[in-house]
Amino acid sequence: MTDRLITTPFGARTTAAEVLDGVDLTGKRALVTGAASGIGRETARVLAAAGAEVTIGVRDLAAGARAAEEITPASGPGTVRATMLDLADQSSVRGFVAAWRGPLHILVLNAGVMASPLQRTKEGWETQFATNHLGHFALATGLHGALAAARGARVVAVSSVGHVNGDVLFDDINFEHRPYDPWAAYSQSKTANVLFAVEASRRWASDLIAVNALNPGRITSTRLGRHIGDISHSPASFDPTSTDVSWKTIEQGAATSVLLAASPLTEGVTGRYFEDCDEAGPHRPGVRRGVAAHARDARRAARLWQVSLDMLAAAVTTA
């Protein structure tokens, strides 16, 4: 991370629509995962409103089709279509990648699960890591050719302030040898999202693919917290001196994703971590903001990339 952090005129209260006010995305193709509801849906809606051709990858195709119909602009070039994509099912990811045609200008890796009870995929992978990281890793690497063809594509990895609570557990990623902790599993998957951006930005720079990660804030009224009950208690202050993560509406929560996906203000920016529409500084103990050192470590990022490739290769071999 450079000493000079990137800032924008926007902040925690800014909505996604305000970020893209006046931006024309006509001719751009975008893919947003987990966009049947929540900030993914709002991200897709705003990109389409700006003129983009948007595909939403969803597990529930019926719900996705309803969402696509509801958020497709009534007029203008922007469109939204729903396609089946289950990130916890590698065969679904491979099928999606194989069916994709043409360039891809914007990829928003938004879908996720948080603090779920212990569940495993058919490969034996812990579900949070499998969904939040491996599914997105397979999708992004599988679509690398489409991203490179866009000559200036942007990839956005939606992480969380929860990444500060833990590194990737390389010696036991799938909790096979230690008691399962849903929050440790969540933290490692969100750290993995940031490490992905670090390594992908390095590997794909020559392809003109920008890759960044972000903390959207804690969003009220979404399904992400369904495993932990109601998380929408009194919001923390939006004051810049607050040590708590910003509570936001869905419209505000999608703003940083949209900023990195399509704003001219972040053109050419890559390998960074943002929150509240600005680049985040280093995390400090006791403060629920910033990016942890373990999530910015280049060696960890390279190691995770190789581990992920190995896990995916093994899955194909045993499929």
C-alpha cells in the first residue's frame, strides 16, 4: 500500500446511484454474483441504470429472474438478466464459465455467506471458504480471458471488516483437525477475498485488469446475517472519528462496490482495499476499520493462489 491513500468526494452516506450519477456505461458488460437481493441487487440495478448489460449470477433462478425483471431500466440501453450460478458447486461454476461468450468489463464478486453452521461441499470443503473464496476464485480465473478481452476490465471483491479477526488457516482451512468456529471460518474467507485482490492485481496487470477489494459496511435488512439473528440494532455513528464499522442502508452499502466497478475516479486503481468510498488505511487494534497486515501480505497472497489452484484441480480430478 502506498503512503498516499486514494480519496474521493464520496463517503459512508453516499448511495450507489450518487456515485454513478452522470456515468455512461453503454456498451459495457457486467456480472454481479449474489444479486437477487441486498447490495448485490442494488449494485446490478445501478450499473444497468447507467447503461450496462448486466448478468446476475444466482442460486435461486426464479428469485433471480424476478429481481432482474424488477431492476431492468424501463428505458435506455441497460439490461439485466439472471443466470444460474451456485458458487458452492464447482460444476455450476464451470458450466457458467463455459457458457460465457464475449468480453466482460465488470465482475463484482458479491455473493457470500456469514457465520453459518458447519457445512461441507461435496468436495469436503468448509462452506464459507468454498463459497466466499473458492467459488469466486474459480469464477474469476475461469473468466480471465473474457476480462482480458475487455482491455480495461475491473474486478471487485466484496470482503468485510471481519477479515481483521483472522488470517487464512493454511494448516487447516476446512476445519478437519480443530473445532469449527463459524466466525473464524468467516474471517478467513474474507481475508482470502483481500488476498485474492492482492495477487490477481499483480498477475493480471499486463492484461489491464484492475482488481480491488472492499468493506461495504454493515448493512441493515439483508439476508447475510440470517445465521446470527437480527444484526440491525441501533446504527453506529457515521462520524469519521467513530471506531465502529459504518452501518448503512442497502443503497449506501453498494456505493463502494459501484465506485470500484465503474467510477472514473478509480480508473487504473488496482490492488487496493476500500471502505466508505475511500482507500482504507492500515488496521489498528481496537478499531473496526482499515485493512489488516495479514490480508495485504504478498507471500500469503501468492500462497493462497497456489493452494486454491491445487484445491480446484483436485476437485476436477475427483469429479
